[in-house]
Amino acid sequence: QELAIGNETVLFRHEKRFEHAPGLAVLIKDTLPVTEIAPKISYLSSIAFERLGENYGLDLLALENCSGEPANFKKMVAVALEKSNLPFILMSENPKAMAAALGVAAQRKPLIYSASSVNYQEMTGLAQKYNLPLAVKGTGLDDLAALVEKITALGHEQLVLDSGARETGQVLFDQTQLRRLALRLFKRFGYPAITFALDSDPIQSVVKAGIFLIKYAGIVVLTGDNPADLLSLITLRLNIYTDPQKPMVVESKIYPVGSPGKDAPVVITTNFSLTYYCVANDFEASRVPGYIIPVDTDGASVLTSWAAGKLTAERISEVLQNSGIAELVTHRKVIIPGGVAMLSKRLTRLSGWEVLVGPRESSGIPSYLKRKWVT
């Protein structure tokens, strides 16, 4: 797996779009008991969610050399290689420990974290040897700029930036300054940034991570591993890192649910992604096979598209006539959203189909089909 970050060109999404969503990583320390490392890595790698028809989970594992021992670090990295296909962030300020870990993990193309004013020459050498990205950690923006200049002078430009701040307000300030100065063509800050939402309170960690997701982080490292917390961050990320110039739509065509037969129900909705997948998920939950036909409403929801004149009896009738659904079912019954019940009589006249008014919310689909669907 790969994670692309950087190449951002705007301060605000509405100016164009954000190019790459930040990666989410969970921190694992090599001071964990040996018997806990493999299960934790396997667990984190298995976390998965389906949202809007796509699968999501963690993007990276952050493996930290807290022990300071090269052997311990190497062992943990070897276990991670065996148990996970996720990309790694290798975290150590000890060049010897980093070299030991890279000896087994360089082929996974990990991010090396971190080069400081003390070790930047050794860390840059390792990054160049294996052609890997290198995180540069300063003690403030001025120190970070100086370090970046030194490392690029050595010929390495695959960089990720860390101002060194950990207090939330200071991180927010630094992230904003990094993006603003990069857009003003201050080349030393023209690289993606890594942030750390580390807190003993998992709720505070999630709150910090949400702030950093919104404000320009390329990677966010967390301590918590609660799937509910991760899902909240993934949902936030999906809402922020969308292209405002492109509506979220699905193709307007016939979608079978299960293995529908000739007597299967036909449900009309709109092609707004969120609406469609809500309907699809609740339809599947009913265990009644059938067909969903999203009408092309330019990505608007049911009531929005009706108010805008995009979900009309004429348009639904056209879909019923041209989609081919009449060849798939023997009945002539169609279920429309309860929110547009006012279209039913006109749609019946135009299409010749019997129009059934469904529930206003998709969550009502399972009970509706079990109670009322009779061909």
C-alpha cells in the first residue's frame, strides 16, 4: 500500500480543492511486552469501515523506538512486516536503531522519523541510501527552516516537516504558518507536515486529531485505537477532503440488491452518493432482493432535488421507460421516497406504473418492504 500526501496549492478548500487527504497512524512502542506487539499490530491492520461504497481504515503504523535499543526496534519492525501490509513510520532519533530497522524494512518504503539538528547528517545518509522520505523535526519554525536548508543542501528533498510543537494551539499556529509560507513560495516549507495528537485521554487525542486534520496536516499520529474514534476522524476527513467543484454522485443506472427476481421491488432515489448508499444499506438490511434506480439529480438529495425541479414525475417516468427495468420485472409497481409523495398521481398518469409511496427515511425501508410489498 502507498500513501500520497502533499502537493497542496490552496489555503482554503473553496479556492480550488485539497489534493490529498491526510493519513491516520496509530503509535506502537517497542517497550510493549513482546506478547502484545503482534496482536496489536494485527488488530490495528484489520480495522475497516465501509462508507459511501468505499473501504477505509488506518493508513499507517507509527513504530517508535522508545527503548533506545536497536535490537528491540528491529524485532518490532520485523513483526510488523509479517503481520501488516500498511506503510510504516519508523520513529527513532538513534541512527543505529534506524539503520537496524531499515535493514529489514526498507523495501516497505517507510517514512524515517526524524532528523534533528543533532543527527540530520546520519539520518539524511540513511534516507539517501534507501531512497526514502525523511521527517525533519525542528524546535520551532526558524530551526525547522534551517534544518531543511541543511538537508536539501546534502541533496535530499523527500521531506516531511515537524515544527516540534505538541501543545494544540502552537501546532495549529505552526501548521497555518507552514501552509501560508509555502504558498508564498518559501521553498523550505514547501513539504507536507506530520502532527502528533498524543494524549492519555483518548477523547482529547481525537479532538486534537480533528483539529490537525482540518488544518493542513499531511499525517496525524494517534495513541488511541478505538474503532469508534477512528471512524469519527475518517468521517470528518471525508467531509473536508472532497472536491467542492464535483458533486458526490453515483451513476444513474439500475442497481440490483441481492438476487432479485421478476417480482422484485423497484425503488427510486436520487444519485447523491450519501442518499444512495443510505438507501442501499437499508435495502440490504431488509433481506428483500430488489432494484434501486437513482435518478440523475446532479448529486442533490431527495427534497433538495424536488425543490430545485430536478426530481420530477417527468424525469422519473423517463427513467422507468428508458432504463430497461420493465424487462427485468413482470409487475409495474414503483416505490418513491415518502418525501415526494406529491409526485405519485402525476407519475402514475405519465408512466402507467402503480406508484407506491415509501417511507420518508431510508431506515424505514426494511419494515416497509416486509409489510407492504406484494406484487
